[in-house]
Amino acid sequence: MATVRLKKGFDIHLLGAITDNTIVDAASPTSVAVVPDDFHGIIPRMEKKEGEHVAAGEPLYHDKNYEAIKVVSPVSGTVKEVRRGERRHIDAIIIAPDGDNDIVTHNIMGDAEQVLLQSGLWVMMRQRPYDVVPVPGIRPKNVFVTAFDSAPLAPDLDIVLGEKRQYIQKGTEVLSGMTDGRVYIGIRDGQDIVAPNAEVTTFVGPHPAGNTGVQAANTVPVNKGETVWTIDIVTLARIGELFTTGKVSHDTVVAVTGEMVQQPRYVKSIMGSDLESILKGKLTDANCSRIISGNVLTGSQVEMSQWLRSPYRHITVIPENNKPDEFMGWASINPKRFSIYRTFTTWLCGLKKPVSMDSRIKGGERAIVRTGEYDAMLPMDIYGEFLIKAIISGDIDKMEQLGIYEIAPEDFALAEFADTSKLELQRIVREGLDKLRAEMS
Amino acid sequence: MDKIQPSFRPGGKLAKLESVYDGMETFLFTPNATSRSGAHIHDGNDLKRTMITVVVALLPALLFGMYNIGYQHYLAIGQADASWFTMFLYGLLALLPVIVVSYAVGLGIEFIGAQIHHKEIQEGFLVTGILIPLIVPINTPLWMTAIATAFAVIFAKEVFGGTGMNIFNVALITRAFLFFAYPSRMSGDEAFVKMDSAFGMGDGSVIDTFTGATPLGQVATNVGDSLQMTNILGEPISCMDAFIGLIPGSPGETSMIAILLGAALLLITGIASWRIMCSVFVGGLAMSALVHVLPSATYPASMLDPWTQLCLGGFAFGAVFMATDPVTGARTNVGQYIYGFLIGVFAILIRVYNSGYPEGMMLAILLMNAFAPLIDHCVVSSNIKRRARRVATKE
């Protein structure tokens, strides 16, 4: 088993980490929703209308280009609302659960790809290039599975896995049958994952070591013209479960974390649950909180009235703006004003102490001035700054040459946090990937 | 601030000052804007902090420069026994108008530019504005400084898109403009020691034996096989004098000690690239050692030993504060070594073998500013080739 040591990156220690690993049950959700934006690359075409009944695992919509790609309902119930936003963009498909145990059973003897597509698990996977839901019919060169989440306050995936751990082997077996190459599983030091069909690699180092893109770049980098799949270990186990029992389980363990949460802990819930069922009465001050479904770097901002978003395992609640009109913040010598750079005094007190951070950007957007900031946060053989500039200037040849096929927006999330010039790097990368994808098709 | 805000928004009475208002507001208060896309938390560091840290790093050189202006002045008028405070005060009064002119002209143009483009005022000039008084000879008339600053800010920065977009170091362009437009005022006896009074302070007539040339100026005009630099009274000066900095020169450049203090802050905070800084010194040492092997009376600067070379003139100041400007320097790690090393080499090369320019640092940095993108291009190309080879070997 190989070990890869990564030096670049940074672990941000925030207040509100989970100290007690017991899992409590959340209240049963009053509504459950699927948010199409979670599955980038799919243009939804509805299969169910408002008022129709769906079983758990039954398709709600499919992709416009590949009808076989289905997105399914996580619960049995009635389609309450198809909520649309600007230009009829589907914001969410809301289902009122009926409490029945009506769940679709799949015939697992057929073609594995067809089973995955029909089961709704397909859309939980991503492909490189472009970081989108994989295109059916393309055999990936390799499959990269990450067995840990290194983001700030991230859940321990061993706990999220729980009893699904037994299906990892089956999942690996299924996926290794679908690739010409191998299934690579990236684990952190000391993690125990047994998968005879897979190549297990240990990654030692700070965030973003848990990103599949970083793991791929440090084992078998993605080249132009190749396609690889990237998934997390929990989805892998769900695939294993599907091919063992014929059913997809839509229950999930969510880490509820962050400074504004009274008691951070693991909660057992259902994919797409309404947040009230998980968070109601659990926040210290709901009015000045920012609720993030996911981690602070890549998650989506959500309201209390909304739902848990993919990958359905993490909620972080941070203060929205806890220091309005901070006087001359740029001149601060207060070590509590967190910065990873030594221009502030935080480093004198150590950067490993948990800190409070709110959602302010703390500066205006500028041209890129300081050098090497992105590279220090990106453990890949990529010149991040030059790639970002190529994307901004729309130079497709340069983007390809500089390795855009190897990256996803999440790989630049830490650089976005650390960026002195406050550029929206994840948005820039996403737009670059979308542009390239449109150009290539 | 929030109360008066509406009159600065489009349609308000003072809408023409919107950028100025925004500039002041973000200066006084950390912006309240919260993230809309991407990462929800951001590091506390921003460009304001970065630039201010550089200004703080320049303070030792600035304060020492003020003292030295006074010291040289009182030496020149034969009152070497004046107290250090008198000397400092005189220097302060002499340098303050230059600082005010530099900031007023530079920031004025930036404010206007920002308002025209409806952009936020950017911080780049904070550093440039303090660099200019430190590298312009003290006797330069204020109107020259004003013209040069305006030229540099407009043609070296704003036309390229403002802070972060310029190709050449703005402060150095200011000095280069002065150097080529008014060469007679930029060198020789009269340029570097202020002889008249400053705001009525320090009156006195200059002593007869006065020679105000900088050590490097003396070296350039040296005749014969022996070389001895003198201070303005004609007394010999050593490498140590140059290290401490009580010699004639541009206000910021004379004291190696003050510059090293600034360098320490820049390196500890990680703002300046240690790769560039170190390789400039290595390049300078290597080149001056090389020319020192073959000292010749034709090129008197070749008679200086390497350490003295580095202590004299603007070499150290340029290496610490100018070469390390991230915007105009090389941006890749490997590129920074090459870039810095070549600056050191060219600075000494110009000093020694081109007697028209006794100070080579300015031209060396500007030259390498032009080549920095090329160096980076070569470094990045190697990454591109490596990636292309990965595909090729597979097929």
C-alpha cells in the first residue's frame, strides 16, 4: 500500500467541531426535496407532475440529453411542488413524505451501468474532465474513491458509513468491472478499508488531501482525452448495497457542526430532508446565522426553510457577520483576527487553535498581486495562478495545456479562502469548465 | 459614514466622488460584504494589509533617511555638532514636501482614474508613494517630482489597467523619467545633499571643501589605479560607513542596516519573495567578485571589493523593496531565482562597465521587469511539456 505525503494545503480549525460521536435521530421530515443544481451537467426533464405519487427510488426527472440518467425521489410520498425560479429554472422538487415504506427494487442482474443509471446513484458520481455527472457509455480510465473528507469540520466518513461499510467490497467489485483501469481508494493514515479489488493509497497531509482530484493528481493524473470517475466512499458503499440487496437506501448521517450550533453532533436523517427537522431549536442565534449545507469552503448557502443538499452528510452554521463595521480591520493587531499569513499576528498564537470565522470577505476584489498563494493551497503539479488567468481570459488552448482537465472547482476552494485578492476562484473555475465543455461537444 | 452614503450614490449630489467615498469607507471600516458564491469564509488578509505592511517595512529606511539628510546638511554647513534631533527635524522638514507631493499627485490621479472607471480605489500607490521620496535625490525640485510621478502613474500603471497590471515598477519609472529627462539634476555635487534651509531651519553657508558626490559618483569619475571614496568633507569613508548609511545618496538607499530591518519584516511576513531577494544578492556578489578579479583603471568600479559594491548605492534598497515587487517580477518559484540572479548580475555589470550610469540597480530592475514574463513563460512551458509528454508516453 502506497503512502503519499502532501505538504501543500492548510487545515482550518473552526469552532463547533463534534466532540461526541454518538448518532441521534432527527425528527422525521415534513418535506423532502431534490435540488437539480446539485447535479451539475444535467438539464432536468420532469417525469412526475405535481400531485403524483412517487416511491422511494422512483425517478422524478431525467436528463435532457441522456434520458437514461434518472434522478430519483429519496422518499415515498407525493410531489408537492415543482418550484421554479427565473426563466423556469427548476429550483427544487418538493415531496411530501407519506411515511410508507414504498421503495423501488431493482433487477441487479442486468447491465451494471443501466442499473446505476436507473437507481439514481449514477448522479452521485462525478467525472473528470468538467466535474459533471458522468456521461453514459464512456468507460472510465480509472475510478477514484475518497474515503475521507478533509474539509473544515467535515464528518468522519467512517461514522457516516456506519453499517454500510460491509458493502464497500461489493461496490468496488461493481465499479472495477466498469472501468478499463483500476479503482483507487484514497484513505487517511490509520483508516481501515478492506477492498481487494482496489488499489488503496494513504494520503498524509492537510486539506485538500481528501479531494478526489488531489488524490488522482498524485497517483495517476488525468490527461487530455481521458475520462475518470470520482466518488466518495459512502456512495461506493451505497452502490455495493444496491448490487447486494437490489435497493438503494436513502438514509444518511449528517454532521451538524459550526459555531452557531448549540451542540454539534451526528444526526441520522434522510437525503434532502427539510432543515427544520434537523436544526430547529438547535442554533444559538438563528437570526444572524449562515446555514451551509456542506462545508464552509464548498457548501451551498441555504435557508432554514430549505433542504439538505448533496452530498447529504454535512451542515455547518457560522455567524453571518459578527463584526459589523469593524473599524480599520486591516490595521488590526488582534491575534483573534484569523489569517494564515504572517501579516497578521494570528500565527504567534498558533494556527491550530479553533477560531471563529464569519462570512465576510474582509476585503475588496483586486488583481492578483501576491505570488504563489494558489500554488501553496493546491497540492497538484499545476500552476494555479496561470490556469486561473487562462480561464479569465478565455484561452482554451492554454487552459488545456495548464491542466484544467485535472481540476474541479472544489480543488480551488482553499485557495479562494486564502486569496488576498479575494477572487471568486470556484466560480471562475466552474465557468471555465462549462465553457470548455460547451466548446468540446 | 452610512448616513452620508446616499449622496455619493449615482443620482446623489456628490456622485462624482463615489470612488473617494468608497475608498474612505473601506479604509475606515472593514467591508461588510459577505460571500455570495464559493467559499463562505475568507482569510483576514487583504491587499490593504499587504501594502501597509510594506510601508511599515519602509519606515526604518524612511526615518534613517530623514536623519541622514539632516546629518549631511549640517556637515556641509560646518555644524557637525548639531544634536541628532535637530538633524532629524531638518530632514523631516526637507523630505515631508516630497512625500506630500508624491502622494498628492499619485493618489489624485488614482482617485480620478477610479472614478472614471467606476472602480474601487486600489491600494497600489500606498507603497509607490512612499518609495518615490526615498529614491529621488533630495535636491530634486518638487515640480520635477510631480511631473515624474504623474508620468509614471499614468503611463506605467493606469494605461495597463491599474494596480496589479503594470509591467514596470512605477516608482522606478518615476526615477528613470527624472534620470533621463533632467540628467543634470540627478547626479554630481548638487543632487544628493540638501544645502539650503528647510522651512527656515538649518541656515548656513556651505563650507569650502564641500564635495557632495555619492561614493558611486566618485568611483565613476575616479582616475588612476588607486580608489578612495570620501565623505562630503573630503574624509575617507569605509565599507562600514556605507553599511551604517551616513553617506550622501538618495534618502532611503544609504543605510544597509535600515534596509535589512525592512527586509526582515518583509521576509517574516512572507510578503517579499525570499527567492528573489536572496538571488539578487547572490547575483550581485558573484558578478562583483568576477569583475574584482580583473580590476582595471579604465573601469574604476571594478576596484571595489564585492561587499562594498553591495553596500553602496541603491543595490540593497532595490534588492529588498523593488526587485521583490510581485506584480512586476517573476511569479514562478524557479523563475524568481533566475530573475533575481540576473538583476544582481546586470546591476553590477552596468555599474562597472558603463561609466555613464554609476548606479546600475534601477536599469537592471527595469530591464528584468521586461523579461520577467518571458522567464515565467519558459518555466510554465516546462510544466506544459511535462503534461504533454504524459499523454505521448501513454499512446
